[in-house]
Amino acid sequence: MLRRAFLCVVLLAAGIAPAHAQSPKLSEIEALQARDIHLFRIGWKLATGNAPYCADAAPAIGALFHDAASYGKPDRVRRELGLVGDIAVQAVAPGSPAAAAGLTRNAALLDLNGAILSDAFPPSDPRWQRMVSVNAAIDAALTEGPARFGWASAGETPTAATITGVLACPSRFEVLDGGKRAVADGSRVIFGRDFAGFAYAEDEFAAAVAHELAHNLLKHRRMFDAVGRSQSLVRLTERDADRMMPWILYNAGYDPRAAVRFMTRWGPKYGGGLLRGRSHDGWDERVEFIEAEIATMEAALAETGAADWSQRFVPMAKPE
């Protein structure tokens, strides 16, 4: 199995193809890329759709970058994906600024605002650090205004374009090359490549992504850092993440009831949630909380026409 660093792929965007449509002939590298594409396409929709209600929303262009040098077998990655440089496009979100500018999957990013990336960001130790630094530079450039990107694909003339970002909630999305869990760490949403939801309908998998994104939007990691992780507090944060799912889905154009369908499908097999244990309600209880929150959201829509969770969602989890 390929081993890539825990931080080597970071969200500026999403991709384009559903994971459950992967060809059985895909190589291991291509299959991992397909999962990245699926997660990031959904993540982009959720992050941009909810940007009006994220106080810390920041500009993004809708392109996911990765560093071939951060993989365990970089030469194989370069060869199989046809890369002409290490910092390359993993996915481009449909309808995004990056797509409009002509940026394409597997294009190598050559320069940013005139700075040659291979000079400004040489290989790092640890290997994942270079991609973190490149993404930070892209974030900073977009915050200041439109940024100039230069790129090239195999057999094509190098291209450059000035791209203006659109606002997105600042969570990043990442697929690890192993594992079945889904977690949120405050700034990232992380799925193991073997997470069962990759095989679900898109809106149901989007519900799982929305659950993890909700943890970040509600600043649960910051809360834990401040007061610790008591079992009762963790249970309430999980309940709040469940309850936020319909709001996040609706704002991204998904059916909010996909949250119910996801939990009904997932819960009986996996013990009621994305993790097992007393830190979660039973799956049937979780469905009841989601159903009740859908009714609350629908009342807000009827009253104001907006699913503004920043104003209408009432968290149960509070610092102890």
C-alpha cells in the first residue's frame, strides 16, 4: 500500500467523479486519486454552500493540490499520473474558478504570482511540510486578491491565468491511504480510503462529510482543547454534529433528509455512529435528533427563506 504523509493533501477544492464509479482497472494510485476527487467535490460544495454563514470564510479557487515527492514511491506517482512536476493538481471542482481558468487534473503547478515553486519550496523534511507551505502561500495570495497561477501538463505548452477565489468555509478535506474512520481535527475533515460511505449514494456520503465538517464549524476541537474531553461533552458534540447535518446539506444543494438515510443505513451495522462507544447516542436516537432538527430548519426556512445555522442552530454542547 502506498504510504503518503498525513498532511500531504489539503483542501482548496474538490474533484469530479464518484468513488463508487471507479473502474476495477484503476491502479492503486489512480484509485486513491478517485477517492480524493469524490471527497473533494463534495467538500467543495459543502464549504462554498455554507460560506455565507461561516464568519471565517476565506477565498479558495476549487483546485486540490498534492506533492508527488511526499508519497512513499514518488517516481511511480509521477509516472502513473503523467506529472511534469511534483506540485500537481489532484482535482478541480466543476464550476469553480480553477475550472473556469482551465486548470486541469494532473497539471503541474509551476509558479505563483511569479515565484517559481521549485525554487521557493524545495523538498522538505518531513516530506509533507512542503505541501503545507505551498498551500499556506496559496491561501495568503488569494486573501490579498486575485492570484497568478502558472501550470503545465505533459505534452502541452505552459499556461498561466489570474484566478480570483470565492469564499469557502476554511476546512480542508483529505483521504488517507488506509483505514475506515472519519474524523475532524478542527481544520481538516479526514476519511480513510476504506470508509464504507464511499460506496453510498452521493447525498448520503455527503451527509457523513457534513457531520465531520460540522465539528469544525462548531469549533469542537477548540472546545476540547480549552476544557478537556469528558464523555458527556463528547456525546453532546456528536449530537450537535448530527443535528447540523441537514443545515449543511441544504445549503450545498443536497436533500437534507439524506442525513436520515445515511444514519439509517450506517447505524445498524456500525453501532449507531461514525465511532463506537458511549460517546454517541444509539443510531435510532440519532435519527430522532436529525428528524427534529430538520423540522427546526424547515421552520426557519418558512420564516426567513434561509437555512442560517449561524443564527438559528442552538448547540447542546457547551464548555463545562
